[in-house]
Amino acid sequence: MGHYELLRQQLQQQKGIKGAIKRKIFSWMIDEMVAEEAELDQLKDKHDALSERHDELIGRVGQLNTDFENACVNLSNNNTAIEALQSDSDYLKLQVGRMGRNVQTSPSPASDKAGDTAITEKAVSSGNTYSAIEYFDFENHFRGSIESVKERQKQYLPYFEGKKHVLDFGCGRGEFLSLMKDNGINAEGVDLYEPYVDYCVSKGFKATCGDGVKLMNSFDVLDGIFIGQVVEHLTPEQILEVCVNAYGKLEEGGVFIAETPNPMSLSIYTNAFYIDPSHVKPVHPMTMKYYLEQAGFRNIEIMFPESSKPDKKIPELKIAGSDTEEFNKAMQEVASMLYGSQDYAVIATK
């Protein structure tokens, strides 16, 4: 029973003239108050119901958001799996094609078997790591999908916009050639590893199997050269030879970009670098800059891509009543050495 209903009962119980006068004066006011109190109770009930409904909807939205995020993760995982399967499928197609060509050129099953053995022995004895470990398959396992590599290489696209003749030196699986084609930039690739070239050609890219420096020198002029994840496979003499010939073949305003593992980030030694048995040694960015200066380049910048940084950090130390600023500052420097960009790119313009 509400407050005003109680007040009305008390008023009705009063006797005599005073009670009658009070009832005459205040009854209509109390009746209105009782009606308003009842209306307020109804509104409160509605508010409580709406609040409960609101909480229920918030819970459902939270669940839908969780389901959506899980679906996105599953979709991303599925896309990654599909890309990996596509790469494996392309690799198997190349293998089947090579086997078919070998069968056509082999006089007999016996000689074919001997030929396969001879090829393997030759690859191993000559130190041909790429053939010995089936490098195409190796890259599919450890470098990442073609699409993920292509996505990372988009950061170099602004340097090649408007270029007419770009060389992808060490084109590999053709990620950069695909990026150039998507953006209407004329480019062709070169690689020593024949399966890579076969794959690029099968995808409609222009690619040549052979020595990159020789192919570079066969052109009258170039306005762009990209050499991604290659210099770590070369000796200092070979790197300098590439730089000198690149400077000689680039027209004024032409750009040379080399991407390679960053030895200033110690994490490369526990991750990417020593996974690949064909790597010679990492090249320090200042060494690479020096090679380019020796070749004649003067406009040189070094980029440390954020996309190649490991998703790790050293948390700050917080101790009540203690000054940890100097310690945390020192640990930030340690973190930059441990978890800095795993790749760097040197960008030189003639």
C-alpha cells in the first residue's frame, strides 16, 4: 500500500467536524496523489522490465560480438590454410610438369632412374642447396603465403609508381611481380632457381631463369630494381657487383630497393635467418648503405618496417616507492635490440 493511500485511510478515520472539513479539503488532492503514485508504480515496473530487457540485449550483443570475432579468426585461419594448400598445389603441379618433361627426354626407365639419381648427386655435390632441399616447397613452409608476402611488399609500391621498366632481381614465387601487375607497372623477373621461373611464367609474369647481373646488363636502361630477400644469399663481392651494375643501368631518378633480414634485431638469429640453409650471412644496414655509396648512389635511406616487428615487448618494472625510470629506459633499448624490425630495406635513388 502506498504512502498516500495510508494518508487517505487515516483521514477517513478522523471523526467530528474537523475530520469532515479535512476530508472535504484534502480528499481530492489525496485521490490525485494516489492516482499519480499508482502511475509511478506502473512506470517503475515498465522501467524495470526495460532495464532487464536492456541487460539481456547487451548480453546477446556481447555474445554476437564474440561469435563474430571467432568467425573472423576462423575465416582468417581458413584463408591461410587455403593459401597454403594453393601454394602446395602449385608446387605439385610444377613437380608433375618437370617429371613429365623428364619422362619425355628419358630413353628408358632404367636411364630415367639413373638420371634422377645423377641429378640429386650433382645437386648435393655441387652445393646446390636450392635443388637439394626443393626450395619452392621450403619457402611455402617457412616464408609464409604468397599473399602475406605480397601484402608486406605493398609498402614499397609508392617508390615504383609511374615506373616503366622494373626488374625484380631474385623474383622467387613472383609476389612482387604480381604487385606490379596489379598496379599497371611493367616489370619482369629473374631467378637462378628454375621452378620459381616456371611458376612465375605459369602465372602470366615475364621471368627469366639465369644470372641476374647478366640479365640486368642486357637492358638498355631500367627505372626500378627490386631485390627482396636476396643479398643475404650473396657474398660481399657479389653484393657490390649487383650495386655497381644497378647504378650503371638505372636512369636518373631510378630507384633501387633491397630488402633483407636486419642483424640489428637479435630475434632474427632465433627465428628466420638460420632456418634457411641457403643464407650466407646477414648484411648490416650500414654495410649495405656503404656498398651503394661505393657504387655511386648518394640519395640513400634505410627503412625498418613496422610490419616485420615481432609482437613482443618487455613490460615496465613498477615498484612502489622506487625510481625505476632509468632501469625501464635501459630495458627499452634492450627490447629494441631483441624485438626490433626483423627486416630492413635500403632505398637508393640515382
